[in-house]
Amino acid sequence: MSRLTGPNIQLNELGQLHHFLTIEGLKQQHLIEILDTAESFINPNTQEIKKVPILRGKTIMNLFFEPSTRTRTTFEIAEKRLSAQVESLDIETSAAKKGESLLDTLWNLQAMQTDMFVIRHAQSGAAQFFSQHVAPHVHVLNAGDGQHAHPTQAMLDMFTIRKHKGSVFDLKVAIVGDVLHSRVVRSQIQALSILEAREIRVVGPKTLMPESPEAMGIHVYHDMEEGIKDVDVIIMVRLQNERMTSALIPSEKEFFKLYGLTKERLALAKPDAIVMHPGPINRGVEISSEVADGPQSVILEQVTYGIAVRMAVMSIIMSNAAQLKQHRAEQASLDLDEPHTLNAMEEANS
């Protein structure tokens, strides 16, 4: 059985999720399935996240080669809520520190009967690279790779928007801050586009904008007040200092003066606009505490919903694997029956 390759590496032969590496290339039906499934894990009366036995007997390995608080913890909670066996490798004390290659680390962990890897890595494309080297029955989830993608973060953001606005469709959304270096923003823009947001704006200095952003179907603003005027959703993102090779802004103080979200600026958006942030928050740099802790902020809700969304992605992938196995068994049965059918037809015609 060959490994998945090509542009649709994250889809199986039935067009279903096999890995979850990026939003790019997925259809609206894939995203809506994730959102609807996440909704099913939330108790409508208490808003608590349910615990279900869907992944009982499955082993999930978390490989975080980059620091993480929210993503790693919510993945671990989600895995346990699905009743999976959860193992999180401490890279600092692993054999990788002794010179073992990443692939050898991966294959050794796979030999421990791992069913799914959740991988966060500083190198763009790392998740796809790993997905091309695991066994066909093993699944890879991207928990953030370099500046490339962070698909589960984008989906929990879409879920949060849908909870408050009913739908992403026809909304005006402004993403403010370091667009150039943010993998979250790349995935958010792709998801917003697939779910048919009315207008996607990016707001920030020219030095923090990608080349030809208009080609991505987004509207660019370098003036904060104009950029957030009359929008339904404001998503603030932090300065990705660890990915900057040189000073791209005069200072954090100057950045806040020009692009920080304050109560006064928030008043320019629609009265019922929501404020989001994927975290970690840098108060006084991209957002004021008054706004971050204010009534229009849904930042902590994003964290909670992240558990349900990650549960949804993992459960869908495992369900798809079971469906594919059944489909292949049915096809194999038909193939075995085909010679007998042909013989019967030949005898009937003789």
C-alpha cells in the first residue's frame, strides 16, 4: 500500500481527511464538518466539553519541538476527552539530543503502536514531511509549522466566530498585526475565504505585510482606524519577534501607538464586534488590557473551544480511517466475486 503523496496528501481516496496539515486545498464541506462535529462535543446546557469513548484503544503521540502552552495543553485535554492513550515526548530529554535523526525518532515512536502524531515544529513543511514518512495507517496533525500553517487554530477561530455570529458567511473581518510572519494568519485567511467571509482585511505596517497580499484576495490597510472601521470581527496577532531577522518596527511602544487595539479604536468597529487573539497576548503592545478583558473580548472562549475543535479533527480522521477500511474490504469482496459473476454470465449465454 503506497503512502499518500501529491497536493492532496491530507485526503484519502474517498476525499476525506487522513491527515490535517493545512487549510489550503480543503473544501467548504471539510471545514463545516469540523465545525459541526465540534459543536456536538459541547453540552448545550452547561457549555462543558463532553468526554466520549471515541478513541479508546488508540494511542496519540504529541511531538512539540517548539514551546507551547495553549495548543499543547488543549490537544492533550482533547485527546483525553476522546479517551485515547496520550503520550507527550519531552524533546529536551529525548534521544534527539543525542544525535538521533527526526525520522529515526518518528519511526521508533511509530513502532510503539502509535496511531496519530500531533507535531509542532519551527520548520515550515515539517508536518507534511513527517506525513510522507509514517506508515499508511498512521495520521499526522499539524500543530504549527514555521511560518506555514496552524490549521486547528484557524478552525477554532472560525468556530468562535460562528458561535457569536451564527456564521462566517458575509462577515467583515480585520486581522491586525504581524501578518508577514504569522502561520495563524495564513490559515485564518484560507479558512475565512473558504467559508465565504464578505471581506478579509489585514492591517499593519508595510514591513509586516507579505508580498502581493492582494493576490490572496484580501484588502490591505496601513491605517488602523480605517482598517477596523465597521468590521464584525477583529483578530489581533502578536509580533513574531522570534521569526524576524531584523528590526521591522521602530519599537513596541511605537507599534502600540499606531496599531494597538484600544477602547477608543474598538468603538470604530460595529457595536457588536468581537475581539479575538490566538495568544499569547502581549498587553500594551498589540492590545490594551481594557480591551483584552473587556465585554467584547472572546479570547478565553477561543481557548475553551480549541478543545472541542481538536476533538472534532481527531475523531473525524479516525472515523474516516474506519470508513476507508470498510470501503476497501467491500471493494475487495466485489473483486473476488467478479470472476464468478462473469462465469455465470458466460454459462447463461452459452
